[in-house]
Amino acid sequence: MKPYRFAKAVRPLLVAAAAAAMLSSCSTLNYYSQAAQGQLELLSDSRPIDDWIADPNTNAKLRHRLETARQIRRYAIQEMRLPDNGSYTNYTHVGRPYVLWNVVATPELSLKPMQWCFPVAGCVNYRGYYSKADAQAYARELRTKGHDVEVGGVSAYSTLGWFSDPLISTFINYPDAELARLIFHELAHQVAYVPGDSQFNESFASAVEEAGVEGWLERFGNPLMREAYGRYTARKKDFLALLLKYRGELDRTYKSMAPAGEKRATKARLFLALKDDYQVLKASWGGYAGYDRFFAEPLSNAHLASIATYNDFVPAFRALLRRERTWNGFYKSVNQLARLDKADRHRVLKSLGATVTPAPMVVQRSIGGAR
């Protein structure tokens, strides 16, 4: 198999890292260095999908997964008008369960996440590490300062079109519909992304993935696939509702006039209740354990800080997609929103979300041609 040609692709990353280093402390320099090295390794270990499929040493399961991913990418481009570039045309085996680990932190009695600001991505509510040990070391440092911290594994991420994001071993074995969901979500970030507005970015990508999977299952799914994805989405909805319930109760506690000691006691009680309610929910799913890893570390505010980020404006974006009826029209409207200042953008989205009524999603299929 021929190595993936990445020299030109990584040059912007190395330049950005070098520029940041000249302005940074030693700890920040180390962070950018590991980020550049991690991305570099991800690209350098990447090989074209066609090479993997043609290689007689590729096992049958991986070959089938890559063929499925190729078909999903084709649908994303031809039907959903998502970007047609080098993303997801290569595959990388990383030999670890996650491609990176995100560190999220909040104050002890607040759900407001800390932010870190980076070139291109802007300010975000997490800090990513390609090494779990490095992520845990930074988490310990934050905890010594009194912060609530979560370290969570990440299966995939988007470089926003700066690089050709590969398929990765961390998610290639997802069930078909979940693999489609992930690819649609990450490609959506290349269509519209506003630095410093995670609610907009993630809600938009989540709305694209939802509508995209619905269309993809209609075209390529079978009853078993639709049933399995229906169970997946129902469990996801149930779990999200559980977390939002406790997030709301914690938020009200922290905003109350109660003494700090009383807030801490209520916080401890609510997290115990969350764990108990999760066990009840898990039993109702027949013992499905897919969300157990959420509880791998002691629960903290950081676990709940970003829950709303991925979902706040999804109803608004779906209403906009329903109104525009075509993917091209939808993306045009979304990019018009992206050019507004944050306050106006959120005001428009809240207005769109307030008009939502239950109705089937109808998106016109595009017939061939480029976006």
C-alpha cells in the first residue's frame, strides 16, 4: 500500500504550532507540540481506502466496513451536498480505543465550562490530548485548583477541512447507521463553523446527522437496521433527558442564595440520585451498557457542562431545513446565520426553535451534479 502523501497538508499545522509556540508558555508549547505530533501521526499512518480494499491481507470484516464507509461518503456528497474533498477517503489504524481524550472543567459550584482558545477553532469548552496519560495529568492539575473535571474519550473529530480527515479504527466498526451519523456530523463542520460558538456548530452538525441518517436509512436501510437505529436513538433520547433533568436541578441549586455548604450537600445528593436513576433506565433498556463509560470517573459538573451544547438549537436547524427543503438552500441560510454576530445569531435560532411543531422531515433529493 502506498503511503498517504501528507507533506503539504501538515505544513499549515506545523506553521500554526510554531507561531503559537513563540507566543506561549512552556506548558502551552507542550500542548501544541503534542497536538501537532498527534495529527501528524494520524495522517502519516493513513492509507487510501482503495489500497486497503485491494490488499489481500486486509481481513474481510475491515474490507466490508471500508466499502460501507465509501458508500456512506458517496451519499453524503451526492445527496446531502456535503464537501467532496479528501476527507474519509483514507483509513488509519491507531491501536487505541479513542483517537484522543478531551478534558472538560468547571468551577466547583457552577456548570459554566472553562474555555481554551486556539488558532482556527477559536474558543472551545475542552482541551484535547492524543495521550490518555497526558489528559489525566492535566485533569489532576485542574483538580488541585478546585475545579470539577471530566476526561472523556473521543472517537472522531473534524479538522474543518484543513486536512483530509481519515476513517479511523476507533469508529470504523460502528453499526452502519451510526457510522453514517458520525461521517455526516463531521463533514457538516466543514460546511459551517463559527469560532467560539459551540452551540451553533454542534447543533448544526447534529441536525445534519439526524436528517441525513433518516434519508440514508430510507435509501439503503432494511427493517433490522431501522429497528436497531430506532433503539439507539430512543436510548440516546432517554439518556439525554435524564442528564438534562439533573443539569437543570444543579443549575437551580448553584444559582440559589443557599450557603456554599448546602449547595455542596445538594450537589452530592443529586449525583447519587443520577447514578441510581441511570440504573433504572439501564434496566428498562434490557441491561444495555453503552453509556456506562459516562460513569467511569466520579460524576462532576464537567460531565453535564456541555450536554446542552450539542442539542440546544437542533429543533431550530431542523425547522430551517424543513423551510428551505433542499440541502443547498439550507447550507446557504446557515452560512448567512454564521455571518451574524453571536447575539443576533442566537436570537434568530431561538425564534426558529419556538416555531417548531411535530411534523415529518421532508428534504428534496438532489439529482447528480456538484454543489
